[in-house]
Amino acid sequence: MGFFSFLFGNKEQEAPEAPKTPPPSSGSNDWESVGAVPQELAAKEVLALLEAPDPPVFLDVREAEELAADGFIPGSTHIPVDDLEGRLGELDPTRPVVVYCASGMRSMDAGAFLLEKGFSEVSNLNGGLSTWAGPLEKKAE
């Protein structure tokens, strides 16, 4: 049966089933499906927060090797993104948190995770440490 016959002719034939949309993946960059997306902050906004009288918690979710090579924002708490779930107890869910990584992708995932776990105020350093022009510290070896 042709297309037009299907449309205008034989009515008892059912239309082909539309392809089903796959469920959202649990992979990276699926923040909308989580229902909570961290607020994006530019580096200059994050710098102003760092210099505030009562700064938020700065959460660095990079690997230890990245901290050693590139440094970190002073006063940051370091919890690699893969360890975050097991170390949530180290963070206060009532305090504002600014999450960052090298480019802003892992930190966006981590921020969405924190919001999902009940953290009230979570922001992401847009572009990650690659956009940061503020002070950096390195651990003494």
C-alpha cells in the first residue's frame, strides 16, 4: 500500500508505531533530567565571592594530580568528583557551595548531584579554572 493510500484510503490499517525516544542517559551533561542545575557564575563573580566577608565553600572536584600541577583557589575543599558521593558528610548542605574543575564540566555534574542531594545553594565556575584570573595556591611538596 502506498503512502497516499495509507493516508486517505484503507482506514482500518493502523499507522506505523513511532520510534520510541530513549530514556535520558545517566551520562555527563544530562543536568536538565536531574531537575536541578547549578547557577553558572563568571570568574569575576566567583572572585568577588572569594573576597566576601563570609565566602561560600569552594569545592574543587579535580584529581589530585591536577591540583599539584595547576594549583587551587585558596581555601578550597578538595573532593574528586568520583569520591563525592562517599564524602558528602564533609560538606554542610546549608552553606553556599561554588564547585569548580578544570573546564566546568565535571563541576556542573557535581553541582547537579549536590542539588539532587538537598544542598540549598550550589553554583558552578563557568569555564572552570581555565577562566580563573584570581589567586591560586599550590601545596608545598
